[in-house]
Amino acid sequence: MSAACTNGVDVGFAALSYLQIGFLGVVQGITELLPISSTAHMRIVPAVLGWNDPGSAFSAIMQLAALAAVLSYFSKDVRTLLSGTVHALKRRDYESRDLRLAVGIVLATIPIAVAGLLLSPLLNACNTPLRGLQVIAVASIGMATLLAVSEWKCSHTRLLRDMRLRDALWVGLAQVGALIPGVSRSGSTLTGALFLNFSREEAARLSFLIGLPAIALAGLKELLVLWHAHIAPDAWLHLLVGLGVGSASAFVAIWGLMRFLEKFSTWIFVGYRALMGVLLLVGLNAGWLV
């Protein structure tokens, strides 16, 4: 269904019931931190169920739920990183691993911040073509292919402490692909890190840490956009419900993913993404989906 607009901003989520918002919050929370694209699922699930498209602003703001989950799960890592960076700066220890990682995270955020600002009018537009199911299908299959190659060709032996600034920049450039629904922020950064031969668990850790500023910036920017659009008070309540449910779901998702990657490969996500893309194309060609 076409999205609803308020002052040119996509606010389709406001037309959904609280039960629907809660359900989408669960879906968003789980899929945001798995390499299967939460944005794609926020478009596919409503389309399959015949619900209104919640819109790109809803997807972006729901990332704040993932932010809360990542900060909670990696709280020790974040505290160590911040304290280590401050101490390194005080000592002028520019070889510090914590300082190098902090600088790397900032460096990795620049590409998606610039691209997001440049593409914002298109990404947030009502009925934007980027949220088309065909785009999502092609992106899903494309990322499944890249993830498969990274599993097949790369050694998965490097540790996070070995990260160089050029590694962070590479993962940051990969993260730009997340602006296209179906690519996945966690999927693009995880795949980028795997191509650099990081172990699966360390690649996921790097993916989540690098994603913190991007998730925060995207979510806060959309909140500002909606504030200036003067959306109805009830629409803000919808967002709060989604954020609450999404945070709990996201924490479960990250807990499960980190334990999964300790023992297994990402081939299950390759298969899921490829199957999702193929089924979407079949549904579109058969006229089951629009």
C-alpha cells in the first residue's frame, strides 16, 4: 500500500494499530542486528499481511532500539574503548589500540553520514522507488552472493586488536550500501569485515561497534525530521511502543547472533537472503505482491 504523508514526510506507521506496531517492533528488533536487512522486512512483512507501509522514517527511528541493545550488550567494550581512548590522548599514546579503534569508528562513519545527507530527499520521500520490492529482492540476492564469497574465499583468522585504520574505512564504505533497502547495515559491515579476513565473531563485534554512530545519527535525524513535520501526538505514541518492543527483541537477537557465530558460519543467512530475494521476484512476477 502507498505510504501516508505529513508535510512530505512518510508517516505510514501512524495508520497502523498498536498491535501491528508491536509486531513490527519485534521484527525490526530481531532483523536490525542480523545480516538480513530490517528495512527489507519492514517493507515485506506489511506488504504480505496487507498492512500500510510504515515508511522509511519508522525504520530509521526503530534503529534506536538496536542502539540501546548494542550499548547494553557491549557495555564493557564501550566503557573500555572510551576510557582507553581518553587515557591514550592524555598520554599522547597514538599507538594505543583503543585510540586506533575509536578513530577508526569515526572514520568509518563519515561515508554513510555524507551519503545519507545527500540521498535524504530520496530516502525519505513518500513512495520512494528505493522501497520497491524489486529493489529489495535484487539487493537481497546481491548481498547473499557477496556474503557467500566472503565465507568461501576468506580465512577468518584476524582479531579486532589487529584492526588498521584502512580496515575501518573499508567497512565504513561497505556500510553505505545499507542505505539501499535489502542490503542491511549489519550485513554490509559484517561482510566487509569478513572480506578483511576477520573471524566471524570479531567481524560481528567490529560491525556493531562501527555501526553505533551511524545508527544514532540516522535515528536522531529522523526524529528531528518528524518533529519538524508536526506529526500527530498519537504517532509519537506509536513510535514509543515500537521502540520499547524493538529494544527487547534486539537484545535477544544480538545475544543469539554472537553465540551462533562462535560456532557456526553465516551460510544460513546466505540461504535466507537468497531465498527471500527469489520469493519476492516470484511473487512480483506472479502478481501476488505489488
